[in-house]
Amino acid sequence: MFDKNQILAFLKQLFPTRRKTIVRITLAFLFIVIIWFATHINWMILINGYPDNPPVEIQEVQYDDFKFPIDSFQTESIYIRSDQFLSEILVNRGVSLQTIDKIATQYRYVFDVRKMAAGHQMKFYYSPDSLRRMEYMVYEKNPIEYVIYDFRDSLSVTLKQREVTTEIKYLEAEIGSSLWNAVEDKGVSIELVYEISTVFAWMIDVYSLNRGDQFEVIYEDQMVGNVSIGGKVLAARFKYSGKWIDAYQFIQNGQLGYFNEKGESLKRAFLKAPLDPKKVRISSRFSNSRMHPVLRIRRPHHGVDYAAPMGTPVVSIGDGKVIQRSFDKGSGNMVKIKHNSTYTSGYMHLSKFGEGVQVGSHVSQGQVIGYVGSTGLSTGPHLDFRVWQNGKPVDPLKIEAPPVEPIETRNKPAFDSVVKHYRTEFDRYKAELKGTEGTF
């Protein structure tokens, strides 16, 4: 072993002066640092650099039609039946009667649940755990509006709207079997049928169109996503029984109406038919000698029969006063309305009468006065519709009622400008359509 003197002699030899001591210690420290770095550095990264970070895959959240994240809930959808009540629907899904009463009373200002209609969608959102608590309910009021019921902490009710975009479009077609098929064959929303029917309701009976009748229409097509939900007619032409009828939309005194090129309103004193065109057809026409389907004898049938589902609403063709509301063995439940000193209309075989329809009461054009039934001498649900002119029966399909509410003189220049614009548009659309024929 070295003694103390030997160690001191060695250190003195190694570090003879202060300066050499500092230099040698510094070199030793640097040597240690270099060795440490050499053993800890990733030489591949030093030479090649850091590799690019791999892309982070982000899971995109999917939402349903009502803007709820699909993966966050268990869901259930139903379509309301005609025999269902809201209380029955909700109690079966764990909602208390107290909460149901709150929905019906305190939140009526948002949406009156008494207006929930059969055939409309209702969707339920449950917690994703095993408890499956209902957290939300959505009622689809119409294609645009829906109501959200939030059952989580405390009840809240909100009316929401889907985003709607509008495009101006053109359609022309020829009637083959029906207006519905003519529109549907073009791939257009069936809602357009009801718009066209409404525009020409006083001029054309959509139940008695002839093969070869034609129409062309410029309309606003409302879209929710990629789905067309219909829209308003801006201008239309309809060739009916060989005669063209024009219609131009115009707002007069704050009221939207349709007028022909002369400024005459297409609205008439009477509707062409007392039923909504949906799922309705003429089953028998005006005749002086028809085989009665029940009595099996020939007798006059001075009316038009409309076959329709039981309970279909029947409306008054014009303003007037109810002069008869009764049951007759042959006619069943019947309502008669006197419109003026010339015309009276009758509605027979009703299943029940409209609310407030009593002898002496006044009704408005389009007001529901009863519902399709099969009372009296009838083989099935239908409406027997009749019109009397000066007390004599006339064919309802041939009545030419005078127009009402023409364009006022002060509005004529503006209206003429609208007519000119859409005539130009019709020509442009037809030319474009013709130019695309035969192209692939």
C-alpha cells in the first residue's frame, strides 16, 4: 500500500503547478462528458434526423337526422298510430304522469301535444348503460320542424328546425294515368302535386284529367339535405281539355295569390272538388240514368261520387249558410249549404259532421263540414257530392264560377312585369330542355 508521502509525491508530480492542475482537471472533466454523450446519443437520429410522426387517426363523430351523436345513445323509433295517446307512449317508457302533465300544460307554448298526428315519427334516446334511462324524445312535427324533449336533470322542451335550401326548378310533363304519376315519373317530390292542385283548385278537377293533358311549372324546390320536401309554385301552365290555363304568383295587399295573364284571380267562388286530392278518385259521375249499386235499378244520379278512405275530411266548396244537417235513409248523414241566391251544394253519406256545423251556421270555403263515410244506401265509403243551380241539379264538374279578387289597377304594372319575366323563363327552360334531348 502507498503511504501518505508517496501519494503526495505522485499528486505533486501530476499537478506540479496551479495552472497545470486546472488544465488537467478541465481536460479530465471534458473527457468524462464526451464519454457520457457517446454512450447515450442515438447516432441514427443524429445522422438521419427525427422521423415524421405517424398520422393520428381521429374518429369522426356521426350524427343522426336530429343532430344527436349516433354512438352515444341506444335509440328507438316509432310512427304514431291513430289509436295511440302520448300518455300511453311515455308511461310505457318510464316517464311519470307528473312529467307528462307538465309537457301538456307548461310547454304548450312550445308545442301543443294535442296536435301530434298519426303517422308522424317519434324517436327515443336512451342512456347507453344497462339502466337504459330515456334521456331525450324527438317528435317530427313536419319535414322541417321537430320538437326535442329533454328528460335528464329537469324537463325542457325545444322547437328546432332543419336547415332548408331553396332552388328554382322547372318541370314539364304530359298526363298519362294521373297527375301523381306524371310528377313521380320525373323523380320529383310528390308534394309538388299538392301545390299544383292547390294553385289550380278552382280551375281544374285533378280527378278528371285526360290522357294527353300537359303542364309545365317553375317552382321553388325546398331541400332538407338531399331530400326534396316540395315548395311553392312561382308560375305554371296547364293544358286542360285542350285549353291552356296560366298561373302567376303575385302578392297583393299582403296576400299571396295566383292570377292568369289578364290579372284575373284563379280563385273562384267555388272549389272544383270538396276533397283533398290525396288518395281520392271519382267512382261515379253525373248521370240521368245510372244503375243504382244497392237498389239495382236505373235512376238519375245527379251528383259525383268520390271514393275515399273512411274519415277523409270533406270541405265546403264555398262560403255559405248551412240549411240542412240531417240523416236520411238513402243519403245517410247529409249537409246542404246555400252559397248565394243561385247555388246550393250537398254532401252525402258522411260518417260524422264537422265541428260547429249546425243549421243556420255560416261556413267558409275550405272549412271541414264532415267526413267521408258509408251511411245510408251505400256499398262502401264515399262522398256523394251535388250542386243545385236555381233549384235544379247541375253537373258539379261543369260549373264555371266567376273569378274573385282581380289584380288592382295600381298593381297592374308590377304584375305585368312578373308575367313578362316568367314567360321569358318558360321559353328559356324549354329551349334548354330541347337542347339536351338526344344527348348522353
